[in-house]
Amino acid sequence: MKADIPEKGAVLQRDGEDYAIAPHIPGGFIEVAQFRKLVEAAEKFDAPVMKLTSGQRIAIVGIKQEDVPAAWNRIDMKIGHVIGLCVRMVKFCPGTTYCRHGRQDAMGMGLKLDELYHGYSLPAKFKIGVAGCEYSCAAPLTKEIGLRGAPEGWTLTAGGNGGAKPKFGHLLAEGLDDGQALEAVARIVDFFESCTWANKMRMGAVIDKIGFDEFKKAVSIG
Ligand code: SF4
């Protein structure tokens, strides 16, 4: 029996038959009771494995197509935007909340950015990374927008990405407080949203095309 698959709610697996579902788990932080629900859903729908993803999600892998809607109902969580032209993830580390190395509140900033931007439609896939210190555990330099905590504030980079043609982001600003960092992120997102011509070109390639100085002028940062 075929079933309606929620938009972006399931990813067909290599066997061409089974699906993976990956609920939204901001920063990978999940309450124990909710974690238990995920495990129970995996058991209920005979999923052979669960996968901790690079996007800080927990995917349930190997669900039959007809069971996908019921699995979503059972776990009762938001869909993770794992595919599509949008802000796919805001990856963040524990920062000053849990980590002894933390210099800035990466968890607070990451949750705020996640609330504002996760799933936000843009001309290409787009990722944000927030790390609480220079050790960069959330890999901010390889994200379209990266924030890295330093004693004097946030260091902002833009235009990084992973994938087949990886790039490090350009340094845009240092010593930003939380409000300044959020404002700068909003300007960068607005800029990229206006690049309708980009058509799946990632922001790092857009910056290469127009030049970093033009980009800085466009976002009025740096
Ligand atoms: S980036 Fe720094 S603050 Fe964040 S988890 Fe790594 S060591 Fe800790």
C-alpha cells in the first residue's frame, strides 16, 4: 500500500524501498523521554538501525513507506529539513552551558538561530554553525554562516561549505555581542534570499562570483 509521505519527511534509501525519517532535534539535545519514544518507534516499525547524523539528528532508518505517516504520528516531533533549498541545519555545540572550554553561549545562540531560520527557504541549501570557542566543534568555518566564540565576543565567517567542493568561510567580523551577531546573520540571510539568480549555487560560490568586497558592501558588515 502506498502512503502519503510528508513533504521533506522521509528519505528514500539505497534499496529503493525503505525510508529514513529524521526529526528535528536542535543541536542534538533531546530529553530522555523523547529519546525513548524514538527508540520505541524504531522497534514498532521494525527499523533495523538508528543513525546519529552529521546534522545532529537521530534518523530512524529502514521504515516501510506505508508506515512513514504512522511513525511520524507516534514520535510527534517536527520534521528535520534534511533536503531542499532552505536552511538545513543550525549546528551548535554545548558552549558555556556544558563545556569547560566555552567562551560564548553557543547553545543559546544556536537555539535562537534554529528557531528563526531552520527550514527557511533560500536559493540553495544553507547551513549555520555555532561553536562556543576556537576549537570549533560545530565546524562553523565550513558553513554558510559561522559563529565562533572568543573571550571578547563572536567571530563571524560567511561562505563556507562542505561537500564536493569544500570551502572555508571568509572572516567578516570579530568581537560581536549577541545582538550584533543576530543582526549580522539576518543581513546575510536577507542578502542570500535576494540572490534569486543563484539557483542552487551555494553562497560561497556566489561570493566568489561577485567578489568578497561586493559581498561585504551588500551585507554592510566588515
Ligand atoms: S567548540 Fe569549544 S565550547 Fe564548543 S564543545 Fe568544542 S571545545 Fe566546547
